[in-house]
Amino acid sequence: MSVILHLRGETKPKEARAALTPTTVQKLISQGFTIYVEESEQSTFNINEYKKAGAKIVPFGSWKTAPLDRIIIGLKEMPETDTFPLVHEHIQFAHCYKNQAGWQGVLQRFIDGRGTLYDLEFLVNDQGRRVAAFGFYAGFAGAAVGLKDWAFKQYSSDNKDLPGLSPYPNEKALIKDVSKDYKKALKYTKGRTPKVLIIGAKGRCGSGAVDCLTKIGVPQENILKWDIDETKKGGPFKEIADADIFINCIYLSKPIAPFINYDLLNQDDRKLRTVVDVSADTTNPHNPVPIYSIATVFDEPTVLVPTTKGPKLSVVSIDHLPSLLPREASEFFAADLLPSLLSLPQRNTAPVWTRAKALFEKHCARVTRSSKL
């Protein structure tokens, strides 16, 4: 069975990544796939790169009226203002399986259109591990933004917030830019370097954060790498308030005690200035960082925490941090996803796809049950 993939243009502001790169398009076409790619003004990849790889170029948004035999692939969720039924098979991150705000409405669109969702977050192998994830670059970018915000606070007045951010062309450019801010900040701290506490430091995301901080020059003894052993006693943790920067890299799968609370934050001697919640599960009722309620964006990367004592504290809760390094993050992700995509002709029997479809149907049943209550 031949497969036709249609790469839709992303609509989330400053989302420059792509689920398919020109490299993976070329490999898929060599295996008999047909690939349509929408024109996109914000993609990190030039449309001519896709054309050269053999893709058929189509207008932005044309997936909505595409033939039903095309599988629509993208990355981020569609605009909340869209409500029309979804009639195709879709591969994307939908953020609707963990009771996030609006989850029922998202799934109802698939139910109404008799479409199918293969959620990228839940494509897993036989060991239950995700086949592809942006975790490393989410942690890498999160650490960069966190350090940039901490540095900004050292030489700026409290009535100013970290300015907007734009994607970098490559990792080298990001490191150069953040290192400049970091070195400037150290002049104001008289050489005192920040202490950074990372929860989930041994995972993909945490290792990315450690890598970024190391490349920028944060001393290893100042990078506190927490994981299961350090958090098994349960939060909240005073050590977070005693750090300058806290980076949360855990994947939340069940309710846990909060890592931090206002009792710890509302102290005159608190050192914490910046929190980076890489998971950005803003609307999850079990968010272990319950000190903010909105997802931030690249144009306004931080949100103020309403503390009553201590220095100014901000949260970075951008839910697509890897877009700060869109080309490298996309290539990394697409390469991991490729083996699963190659099994799409057998998606009715290939475990990675049958598991994803069964999970989709399970959550659709939840919507149907709740609508009858």
C-alpha cells in the first residue's frame, strides 16, 4: 500500500520546525512515498529544499481540502479557533490526552469528521519509549533562555522584562549570543556564577540543559543534577529556592507533590530568580510548578510570579522551546521518526501505529461518555 503524506504549514507563531525535513522527504520518496509540502513563510527550511528533494509543492493550508487518501502530518496543534470536523488521518502533537484545557473539543473534531489522530507524543516502541522526541533540544533551549533571563536581571531594572526572542540559525549562534549576556552579567555580580538546579537531569531534556550550560561556561559544581534519588522524598524542595535558576525537565505522567510553593518563595533571602518549566503543562491540574498559569511565547518569554517577598521572579513556560534551534531540532527529530514513518504502509498492523490508534480511540470514548452525562 503506497502512502501519501501531506506536510501542513505550521500556524503557531514562530514555530519554525517541521515534522519532515528535506532529508527525510528524500528518503521517504526513495521508498515509494508521495510527499506534498505546503508553502510556509515561517519554516526554517526553504521550500526549494523540499522541491529539490522531490516533494510536490502546494499552497499553505491546502490540507483542509486535500483528498482523503493523504495523511496530514505536522508538529504543533491547530488553532483553537478552528472547529471544523477533521476527516483525514493526522500525525501531530495534539496535547489532548492529559486533560489539558480544551482537550474534549480537539477530539470532538476528529469524532465529527471520522478522522484519526496519531499523536506524536504517544508513538512508542515495544519498551514503551517514545520513538521520537524533541527533549534534548527543549532542554538545551530552555537552559539558554533561563540563563539569558537570569543575566538580564543582573543588569536591568525590575520594571523591565526579558525582550522577545527569535530562532537562531544554528547552535553556534545561540551559544555566542547567550555567552555574551552571561559574561556581561558576571561583571555586575563581581564574578559570582549562578547555581542552576535541574530536575530530570538524567533524561533527554535534562541532558540537553546540562550540555547548554556547560558550553556557555557555567561551572560544573554549580549545575545541580537532580533525578529520582534526589526527588523521591517528595516536594516542595527548599533547594530550589536556594538556587538562582530552576529548570524542570520531567515528563509528568501522574500526580506528584509540587516541587515549589509560595511558602518557600515568599522569603527575603530567596535566591531564585528564574524558573524554566520545559514541560510547560500549564493547564495540567497536576503541574508540579504551580506558581504560574499561562504559557509564555517567544515575543514575551517570561511571566512574573506574584511573590510578596524576595527579588523579582519570572517563569519561562514556552511550550515549543526547540523552535529556538529549528533546523537542528527538526533534523534530530525527523531522523528518529523516519523508521516509524517507513512502516506507515503497514499501519494497520505495525505496533507503533496500532498502539497510537488504540490510545486515540480510548480517549475519544472518554469524550463520548462525558457528553452523555
